[in-house]
Amino acid sequence: MQKTAFIWDLDGTLLDSYEAILSGIEETFAQFAIPYDKEKVREFILKYSVQDLLVQVAEERKLDAEVLNQVRTQSLAEKNTQVVLMPGAREVLAWADQVGIRNFVYTHKRDNAFTILRDLGLESYFTEILTSQNGFARKPSPEAATYLIDKYQLNLDNTYYIGDRTLDVEFAQNSRIQSINFLESTYEGNHRIQALADISRIFEAER
């Protein structure tokens, strides 16, 4: 167990934040008079990412994607109180800490992630937290995982990226590490869960 490491995604994995994210996008679209369809936006960001959405909308409407993202980031930061933990998040982190699993974060969120994790009392569980502002290539590029693997001498076979989207599985696969995900996948290194509580059961069963 000592050699096992978890690298966590945040939105939709540890944090129940999609309603806040969607609300932030809605406010941003309204500011630029962009039509907003909540379900289409939800479907798009779950399949791809918020960044991909903003880039596409900016291209279609001859806007600056970075300006759109700045407005959205500010709107989202004002909604931190709407972000809550996914069921079982605190318990699985406490369990991992207790059995000696090292926890890291790699998220596309900006540094607001630190504020949210601090406010929720989770920041101390993580050895290192990487956000988009660290400058690594975005998922599914393995760049961020490679950094953590090299810095902390992590074992590829015992390192898991935990997420909720196909993009997260692809990130794990490209990084040559294991995947724990809420989705089915053809990647043989993926372990599907239906709830965060399943994670401890997987590892306890293997002991």
C-alpha cells in the first residue's frame, strides 16, 4: 500500500461543482449575448472540457476565448459556496491517508481550486496540487502526470488517476498509469466505480 498513489480530478470527482460551473457559463454567455442551452452545454463539457467550449464559441462569434474564460473564472469564483463534496469524498481521502496512499490533484481548474479545497478542509490531504496555472499541457497530454511520477518516483503500476470523464481515462492511458473512473472504458487499466466508496472496497479486496 505504501507505494500506491492517487492523482485526483476535482470537478465531478471529488467536488460536486457542475451546477456552479454551468451557472458561471450561463452568466458569461449572457454578458456576451450568447444563446445558452444548459443541457447542450452540460453534454459538451462532460465530453470535452469547458476550455474547448469557450474556444469553439469564441471562434464562432469572433470573440477572444481568453476574455471569455476570464469572465467565467471570476463568475465561478463567486460561486465557491455552491461547491460541495461528492458523497464519500472526505471518507475516501481519510481512508487513503490512513493506509498510506499518497494523494495528489491534477485539475483544469485555475488556482481557485486551492481556495475551494481549503474551505472544505481537504487541502492537507494532498502532497501536491496542480492546476491549469502550473502551465502543463491540458489533458489528455501526460505532461502533468509525468512531472508527478518523476518528482515523487511513483510506480506506474500503482498510480491511479481518478476522474469522471473519458478525457480522464485517456489521460491515465497516455500517462501509462491506472485509471479509476465513473465510466466504462476499453482501457484495460480502467477500474469502473459507481461511487467513491467503491475505491476502498477495490483495494481492500486485493489485500
